[in-house]
Amino acid sequence: MGYMPQTIIAGETIWIAAANTAQSKTDITIDGATPAGGYTLSFQFAAQPTPITVAAVANGAQTGWTLEVTAAQTLAWKAGSVAYAAYATLAGRSYAVESGAITVKPSPLATSSWTAVIAACDAAILTYAGNPNGSLSVDGMSVSYRSMTDLTNLRDYARTMEQRETGNRPLRIIRSRFT
């Protein structure tokens, strides 16, 4: 069908409707299947952390459908690829009519639970001299460490995961010397 956008930013509305004159400018139609013929249409999105199903709404003429995935729904999507499939249903039988993937870019508002892990590692590094064989707990997870290398490796990993989830680029420190 080709109605779905290829890329969105998390928090952006997906609105496919003839009334959307800024983007799609058309309703969703399927050859041989219309709301007037008793068909319904729904889209399933394999979004993380929670997959969702969104029902398309029949247009006024009963010749096609409109689809709206709200900004609140897409804001919860993690950055990356979100697979989707569209299903037309008639008399309890569903038929896949489209599938694909949308690339989701992170929202500027994106946060990550890995930020707390980084903070816990930083705190453990500061107190390492007094407690070299300790543990740290974050969000119900307990991690034991035996060396500074364990702590720095965990912190580096958490930073990588945080950047992946939020799309933030690492800060770069540029040092210069003037003589």
C-alpha cells in the first residue's frame, strides 16, 4: 500500500488521511476491500517497550480508512526500527495487506534508565578507595565489582546503552595549550 512514513521522530503523530493536506493527502484504500463491504483494518506495531495495535477508522464515504497513531503513542517508542503489519479483517478472518518497518529517531525528550547506572558507577568510583570489593544497586539490580576496571567497564557499557536509547552524542572535550 505504501502509506506509512519511512522515518519518524518519537513523539511525532502518524496521520494518514485525506484531511491531512500537509502530508498524506489520501485515505488508505485496499483493492476489493472497503468498510462498506464489512472490512475492518488495523495496524500492529512491534514497538519497544510495548507493542501496540491501532484500528483504522472508516472514512465518511465508507471507501477507505484513516489512521492516526498519536504523538503520545510514538513518544514511548525506542529509537531504532519498528516493524509493522496491516490486517484487513472480514467475518473473523484476517488478511495481511501490508508490512514494513519505520525508522524511529529518538525524541529530544528521550531518557534512559541507564543514566541511573552511570550515576551509581560514578558514586562507587568516588568511594572505591574505602570499599574496593563492593556492590551497587540500581532499579532492583545488584552488581558486584572487584576492581576499578569492573566499574569503568560497566560505566562505559551503560553510557553506550544510554546513547543508543536517547540518541545523544557523546560529549567531546577539546583541550588546547597556548604558549
